[in-house]
Amino acid sequence: MPSAIETGALLDRARTDLARPDASPHELRSALAQVVPAVEMLLAEVSTLSGQLAQARTCPVTGLPTRAAWTARAREIVAAGPAAALLFDLDGFKPVNDRFGHDVGDAVLAAVGSRLAAWAAAEGAEAGRLGGDEFAVILPDTPDLPARVTRLHAALTRPVRHEGLRLEVGASIGTARTVDTDPGPAGTHSALLSALLKNADTAMYRAKGRGRRGRRLARLLPLSTRRLADVLTFRKAA
């Protein structure tokens, strides 16, 4: 495959020949015969690189945007007007991962990602996976935000069924609004987003503190009349 420099030289030569009023059809055909395959290969390489970039910006487990991709979109939504950010992680995810292994843990993350994406599409929100079991949402602020968050929580905490297992995880959701957020002296949209996420993170840990009173209980539940020894449900003690 010609290098970029060689391809550029071919294009320059073809451009010169096409501009010559005295160029013969043979000369033009010869130039195009060299340029077209090189351009085709470059286009194929661009397509491959675009696909790799898209994969790098998408979490392979959840199908959600990665941190960088989500942050870029979040800045746009914050710049567009009043917005709200949600941060949450999954309570009880680590015991699931430790007991059943990463494949089952990934199945839980995939289910959460699918539910989060469906909720986000219905609510006009942008969701992303920040890493581990941590997720973020940005959406235009509305008066019914608490009801929207409640619907999200209900979707996230539905049991996940995977290869005979019935798995439940909780979700601690922290919410912050731009109308209540000081962007600091910088005053930029990026600074506002950073402050918004910091407030949402603080709210998430407040929610987690309330939600973690008491000890977690782990108990076995049957999926049918036959008791399954490896069906695990995590729930918080009252």
C-alpha cells in the first residue's frame, strides 16, 4: 500500500495532468489508474479507524458511551440550558461478582446498561458508563425530575435472570441540578459540568449512607418449585 506521502504525490500529479489543456487521454488514464487504488485503500483505512474509534468510545459490556464520549455530550447538554446530572453505582454488585465470577458480573452490567439506555431514550437523557459499576446520566432539567429518577431506580433494581440465577442489586443515585450549582470563577460549561458532577457524587454518597443502614442479607430463593442452591438475592436489611 502506498504511503501517505506517495499517495499525496500521485494526487498532485493527477491534479496537474487534469489541469493541463494538452494532456492526452492516455496520460489522464494512466494518472487515474495509479490514484484510484491508492484512494480506495485510504478510504478503507479511514473506515477501519472510524470503527475502532467508535468501539473505543463505546463500552463493550453495556453498549453505553465511555467516560470520554459521555463527557463530550454532557458538555453540550449543559451548554444548551438547565440540566441535571445523575451519578449512581450498584449496591451489592461486588458480592455478585466475587461469588459467581466476572461473566455473571458482566451479565448484570449488561442488563443494567440495556435498562439505562432504554430509560435514557424515553427521557431524552444521555447515559454513560464511567467505569466499574459506576454510571452517569445528563438530561435537561424538568420539574418532574424526582419522578423520572424514581422510574430509573425501579428499572435498575429489577432482578436480573442469567443462566438459572436470579440476581438483585441496588442502586444509590445522586442528583444535582445546574440551577443549584456554582461553576466557580472559571464560569465555563466545562467548569459547570465538573461542579455538577461533584455535587451529584456528594448526593450519591448521602443516598448510599442512608441506604446502607443495617447489614446486607444474602439468601437463597427458588425460581420454581425446585429449590436452586445457586440463586442469590441481595437485599438491604430494613
